[in-house]
Amino acid sequence: MSKKDIFRTKTIDQLIAGTKEEGHSLKKVLGRWDLVSLGIGAIIGTGIFVLTGVAAANYAGPALIISFIISALTCAFAALCYAEFAAMVPVSGSAYTYGYTALGEFWAWIIGWDLLLEYMVAIAAVAIGWSGYATNLLAQVGINLPAAITAAPGTAPGAVINLPAILIIAFITGLLCVGIRQSSWVNNIIVIIKISVILLFIALGFSHVQPQNWTPFMPFGWSGIMTGAAVVFFAYIGFDAVSTAAEEVKNPQKDLPFGIIVSLIVCTVLYITVAIILTGMVHYTQFKEVSAPVAFALTKVGIHWGAAAVSVGAICGITSVLLVMTLGQTRVLFAMSRDGLMPRFFSEVHPRLGTPVKTTLLTGSIASLLAGFTPIGVVAELTNIGTLAAFVVVSASVIWLRKTKPELERPFKCPLVPLLPSLSIIFCLYLIFSLPVVTQIRFVVWLALGLVVYFSYSRQHSIIAEEQVNNLSN
């Protein structure tokens, strides 16, 4: 094979044809509001219940509102690029699939390998967060679980295993195996609960806002606002997971752009509103060591029952994030397997359930080991760098395809190309280089391992490679 072979692309027709292969196709059951719910389910979690206080106290102060707006604009640029591709290529795999049709197999592999790391680490990290909230909530009602079964070895005295994290991953894995329709119903219920809790906080907190708490508004200056934007940017991660379910959408050309954009708008409005009220209720300096700022603010003003309700909402919020992230991981691995870049074994769909059970069980098993026995710590930052890298590839792909294949039908068009995709690339690269050097090094090591796998296995087993060999022999 020549060097050009690694940049071979798959046409949209080839990608769609692959979705109709018997035993390797998924059921189309999702509507536009299911997608909006998936987006909200993925985005609203620890970001709104935890990150708001951290960012206000350490980086932006009351000007956290501006940080959220800047982050929302960055995500909006990327979201419009995702929406164009999602409508044009309604196939599982998200950025991996888009890279395959625009930039070629090599870049598709790079971004797919990147996404596997991003989602897997995110699942483990979110499960550990869920375990912490659940353990604390049980303690409030007098049920104190020992450290031996609630923390990974080395993270607390006597810690052996983080059992709650393993159990929640097992539950999510089982749910996704049963079916996407059932998973979507559960997610819809959870999203209703957590939005209701957020609206409750807004209603209760509004009358306790003290304008003097917003002074000084920019205690850390513009640099603090920009650092805050880099931190809270990761509260928006998740809208891209909507596109991983593209193949299971009834009307993907219209509904995918709608789901991506509307979910991002709803979450942005909620984030900004909560930030305004939170910093108005309690002076930003008091959030310095607070891990549950929304519940803390309600407790400070004497609304203890509201604080308990927020804790329940936080657990629900984290559960839905876990559900959608696990869905995203399984669909990316499924798409890579169906293309032959991973063993085809993993793209087999259960004949009765209609789900990629083998891929789902593999994802759940690895994530359980990470969450149960590994202190995630700074490694969770790999989720951030992986997401940003995916945004860069998708944005670049939009520019490249507009130039090389302007004739393609685009049911939704990203406006102001190449300006908006270029801004997306610039903003994302800026945030990548703002991350700790150790995170960048770990990411490079993971990509290097991916290159070994690609050149030793995936390149030879690619479905396109096999088709080329067959054509030559005939």
C-alpha cells in the first residue's frame, strides 16, 4: 500500500450504505426532543452544580457571567460545524466519521482513538463524582458507608474499592444494552428532574440576591475572566455526544442540528442565570473550598430543604451525563469496528435488542475498573484535551469539504464559512495550550500508542483496504 492509502476517504454514500449492513445496523427511534434531552443530559451535570463556585472563587468572581458567555460562543462555533456534518452524514461515530469523509482514514483514526480516550476517562471520572455525591447524601440520612468500599486504593485510609462508582456504571451499561429507546426514556425523566431542581434554585434564590455581593465585579481582571472561561468551557462538553447517536435518529437531516443547537442554547441560559443568582446570594470569596456551591448558597440563606433537593438534582444530573457519555463511547467504538479499524466483532448488533451489546459491555467493564480502582485525579483533564482536539478536526473538516466538495448536499449549513470554523479552531487551540503540560504529554503518549495500533492492525483490516485488494484481484 502507498502512503496515499492512509488518507483514503469514505464517501457519504459508502458510510450510509454501511448502516444498512445486516447485523451491523441500529434502530431509528429518536426524535428531535429526544436529542435535545440527550444534549441537556450530557451538558448539565457537575458543571452547574460544582464548577460555578470553583470558577467564581478562584478565577472570575461575579464576572463569571462573562466567562460563561465567552465559553458559550466558543462552543457555538464548534456546534454549528457539528450541526452541518450531523445533517450531512447521519452515521454513528461523530467526529471520527466526519474526519473519515473529509480528511481521510488516518485522521479519522487519530480522532477516533482520541475520542475513545476522552469518553472512557470521562465515564470513570463522572462515576467517581456520582459516588461522592451519593455517599454524602446517604450520610445526611444516617447511612455512613465505610471508606473501604467508597474510594479507590490510595485515595483514603483503608480504601479498597469504589463500589458505588462500579454499581452506577453497571446500571448504565445494562440500560444501554436493553435499548436506546429505553435509555432515552430514562434520560428524559432525569433531565426533567434536574431542570426542575435548577428552576427551583432560581425561584428560591432570586429574592435573596444582594447586589453588593457583585462588588467588585471583576476582582481578577480580564485575565481572570479568560482563565474562568477556559475552566467553565468544560462545563459545556457534551453537546457533541448528540451526534454520536445520529444513526438512531428518525429524521437526522432536520433533527440533529436542532438537537445540538437547542440543547446548547438551553444550557447556556441556565448556566448564566445560575451564575448571576449564585454570586448575588453569596459573596464569591465564600466559595473557595466549597464542592457543592448551589446547595451551599441555599443553606447560607436558611433554605435547608432546598439544599437537599439540589443534592438530589445533582445526582440526577451526573447520572444523565454518565448515560450520554457511555452512549457516545459505545457508538464511536461501534463505528470504528464496522469500518474494520477495530475488530469487527464489536460492531455486531444483538438480534433481539438491536443494540451493540458487545461494545457496550466492553466499555462498561473498562470504565468500571478505572472508576473502582484508579484515583483519576488530573488524568480527567485528558477528557478536556480530547474534546478540544475533536472540535478542531470537525471545524477543519467543514472548511476542507466546502473547498473540495462544494457540490455535496448540505441540509444545514454552518454560516460564515471559513470565518466561524476558523474561530472555533483558534479558540480551541488556545484552550489546549492553556492546559497543564503533563496533560499534553499524556495525550501525545496516547496518540503515539494509537499510531502503533493503526499501522500494525487497523490499516490492513480497514474495510476500504479490503475492497481495494478485491478490486485489484478482480
